Amino acid sequence: MTSQLLMIEDDGRLASMVVEYLGQSGFKVTHAADGEAGLEQLQILQPELVILDLMMPGMDGLEVCRRIRSMQGDMARVPVIMLTAKGDPMDRIIGLEIGADDYLPKPFEPRELLARVRAVMRRRGDNGAAGAVRESQALRFGSLEIDRDARTVQVNGQPCELTSYQFDLLVALAERSGRVLTRDQIMEAVRGRELEAFDRSIDVHIGRIRNAIEADSKDPKRILTVRGVGYVFAKQQD
């Protein structure tokens, strides 16, 4: 079955190239030329992934992403790959903080965008036989429950809102509870690729996960920082 994607991008020439390239790779891509039209198409199409340009006239990509994450139901959790001009680190951080799952700096190779799209889709819906057995059990740590099948997280029975990427990141940490992991090891476990030099986006995601699952994100008990090394997910939790 063809996966439906939505690209929100004001550069018509770039959008045409992406629509054609991803179409040749088995994706159906609908293009919206601005933020308002993109949000309308999102409700109509209910795509499996959104490719979102950061710099657009009128409603920019940050506001579009904020509105997506404030929606009700499944649409609030649709994966978002944000396109950022010149790879500005601040753009990346802001985008991740408001809920983007991944980013890709312009200009980019279509093949890299395709690889990012496939990676997100694979994380979202891997139905391999071995994976089905492994994912069949929920992870429980005290009052924290991570349901890998339903892709939900609860603390004391209350749902926690995480993006698709943040959910995968939390699962990667939880499956390796008690092990100290470097940022490179964490990102490699989730993305399947090495980090770019000095990429600190992992810290932004960890911060957002802590906000969702910790009683006090400033004094975390579940995801602990190991200074100078990385992070460890605590085996014993309340």
C-alpha cells in the first residue's frame, strides 16, 4: 500500500522535484504551498508523515509544527521532518523543541531525504516477525509503562505526549536500562546512522522526554545524566 506524505513548502520547484523523486520510490506526496493550506490538507489526507519547510511567508514552519502538535488524536503525533535553511543549529534546536522528529538542512540530496523518510516510517511501523515477538510485551518501570505495540507512554495511568522520534528514543533507552550510553550510541540506536559533528539535538529530545515522564524534570529519577559520558535509564524506579 502506497504511503501518503504531505510536503508543506513554498518553493514550487523544490517541491516538484521531491514529489517526483519520492513518487518514483513508492510514496504518494501531496504538496501544499503554504502553512494554512498545509494544515487543511493535513486534516483531509491524514498523512503518515509531513515534510515541513521552516522558512515560509505568512505562517512559518515553527507555527505549523506547533499547531500540529496541539491537535487532538493521532494527527498530533504524525512524524514531522523539518527542512531548515543552511542547517542553522538554532533552527534545529527550536524545531526539535516544538516537536519535529527530524531535520534536514537545505540544500539536500533527494536520496538523503528519502533515507530520512524511510527511517522514520520504519521506526513507526516495523512489522517484522522477530520484531513482533520482541515488541509484544510492554516495558514497565515502577509507575512508568511503555507500550511498544500501541506506541503509548503512561505514568500512573496518565498518558504522556511524545513525538514519534521521542517515543523511539525512550524505547531505545529503556531497552538498555542500567547501561550508560553515549549520545552517539543513543542516536545510532534510534536513527541507524552516526551523528553529525557537534550535534546536540539529543539533549533537546531528552529534555522533552523528561518533561513528559519525570515528576520533576530538573531532578530526574528515570533518565539520569552521566556527566562527560551521556545518559543512563534507571532500572529501579518508583
